[in-house]
Amino acid sequence: MTPAEYQALTSPRLSHPARSLYQFYLRHSARGDHTQALDYPSLGKALAVQGEGEYRYRVTPVELTALVDELLEAGLLGPLAKPNPQHYHGAVFLLPLKRLQGLAPLPSRQFAMHPEWRPDDQFDGLARLCGLLDSHFDETELGEFIAYWLGRPEVFENQHQWMLKFVRKLKNQRSVRRTPAPQDSNGYQQAPAKVDTGPSKRAREMMEEARRLGPHVQGDRNEKDT
């Protein structure tokens, strides 16, 4: 276990079942820095506590989803593609803190957001672990993040957790800015719809022909009138 994992697992806000789920199942059965696809029936059996002829503790699918949410919030799991909006059955996650082997222990002190807060030199590596390849940000993005959490002085996090929240904000902002081209039923991008900028080519040809014949037609009409 890395110092970063230990710090996150000992957070008083993390429930004991969530710690057990991470340490004894997800991390133990992981392949490198990725979990295996989550299997809810297997997870339920791993966490169940049996008594004499009955279960003293059982986890429902809804409770399993809540435990995974705890681990995501603590930074112990990194989100990848979520197969279902209602649960995590079948999902695969990164284990971002497992790879921080050579780093010093994370500071245990938690603090409320303050106007002078800045990410430290581990921000770029953390961003890449969470799938944010471009970790550059401007003062406006940082200022909006700080201002949002200044309005919530009851929230205390350590430096790593604040940086994780900032990474999520940047990822969400940049995903919203991307507007993918429309796709057809086979998933291929369609060409942008043509904008109607005026008469069609045929209509323009007919209008040009009418203008060319206009004087002759008017002359013929004058001769008939006389």
C-alpha cells in the first residue's frame, strides 16, 4: 500500500465497508493499475458476513453503488467509461494512488479552501492518471474553482483531494466545450448540413436568362402596341 492510499483509506469520512471493498477485493484482484470489471454478485459475496445460518451483514446493489461512489470521492478510484448510468456493474476503474509509489506521504492536514490555494508540483501527474492529458489551466478557471469552494467553508480536504476536485472540474468543462459532429445510424459522422445562402444554380440561370431577354421582350411588346 502506498502512502497516498493509506492517507485516503484512513479518512474519517470513508466507511469501513468501502475500505474493505477497496483493500480486500478491488486492489487485491487488480491487474496493474486497473480494476477488473466489477461484478456485483461477487462483490456482494466478498463483503457479506455470515452468522449461524443467516447473514449478519449483506450489501444490496444500491449499497454497492454507494460504496463505489465513496471510493471515487476519496480519489482511490479513477473514473473510466461507465457502462450504465444507474450502477457500476461491469465498469473498470483506474487505481491512481497505487502508482504513486515513490512519492512522499501526503500531508494529513485537511483545510478549507482559501484564496491563495494553488495546485502543487504533483498536479500534472495526478491529472494524467485521471485521464486529463492537458493539465494547463488559466487564472479564470482556477479563480472560479476557488470562488465556488470559498462559499462552502464547511468542506475540509487535504491538498491531494483539492487537486482531485480541480482535475474533475477541468475535465467536465472541457468535455462540455466539445460538440461532436452528428452521427448517422451506423455511428459515422455526417457532413455538416449545407446552409441555404440564396437561390439555387438553376434559379440563378433562369433569372440571368430573363434579364438577358428582357429588352427584346419589352421591344416586341412596344411594336405590338403601336
